Amino acid sequence: MMNLDHSNAALFAALALAQSEVENATKGSVNPHFKSRYADLAEVLNTVRPVFAKHGIAIVQSTGFSDGLVSVTTALVHKEGGYVTSVASCTPAKTDAPGIGSATTYLRRYSAAAMAGISQEDDDGVSAMHNNPAPTKAPAKPSNALLDVLAATEDATSEEVLRNLYKATETFAEHEKAEARKAIVQKRSTITKV
């Protein structure tokens, strides 16, 4: 999230001028694992720093590692004192020095590019980030109460029975209530009113 509390008009004017001149970073590095090209951190900084310096803007980055997260704070600081900051964090794929270093470089590259408003393609970010898929819950086994209501709904022959089954679903979990009530409404359309 970007913090604009210490920004000023001079900083924004300088940023507008710098961004009108700066170009996107060249994808000069190759990720052999994915056989793809990307702009590395040096390329991003070499692209941004000269143009930003010309307009009195410096890019400052600090790093940290706490509670299993790598964090990078990026600041754009103007010569007249205004500045904006942004913090980016991720869980590294590995918590050894190379893993933390890779995640730090990844965050620095992305943060610098984002704060400068330039584009660069990320084809190597997978190696820096913890990429295990989030655990997914197995579908919950339907409760006995739901199974009973569904069976009774199937056998129902009157509106009154369906109304009572509908009322019985009040205490169900939301997903089971929705499933039971859908079945009741469908069954209701097949019963002929007397």
C-alpha cells in the first residue's frame, strides 16, 4: 500500500515530468527454468534512476525479514523534501539466505518498477515466491439432516410437507440450507395444488 502522507506538489510535478521521459525496462535477462526473458533489478534501476535524478527524485529501498515474510520498503524522495513510500511483502520459497535474497531482489525489482510507473515482464518471479498452491478443502460430507431433508423432499406429495421441510432448514449451515431449499423449490413446481 502506498503512503502519500508526506507527498507534496513539487514531488508530483517532478514525477509527472520523469514519467513522461522514462521508458519501460528492457527484458535483457533470461530465466533458464522458464525459458523466458525479463528485466532484472539492475535494468529497472538503470532505466529509472537517471531520469528520476534529472528531476530531483531519488529511489531509496530498505529490506527486512520478520515472521517468515520478506519485506521491501520503497521510497521516492524529492529534493524539496516530499516523499511517498510503499511496502511489499511475500513469503519466500525458502527461508535460507539464497531464498530470502531471491525474494528480496524480486520485491525490490517489482516495487521500483511499480513506484516508477514502468512496465517489465515477470517470468522469473515464480522462483522467488512460495508457490505451493493454497490448500483446498475437500468438499464437506453432507450432514445427515441435509440427506434426510433431501430424501423427504423427493418423497413429498403436498405443499404442507414441503413448507415444514423448508422451515426445518433454518438451523442448517448456509451452503446446506441453500442446497435443501433449492431442492424444495424444484419439487414444489412438480406438485399439483389441490
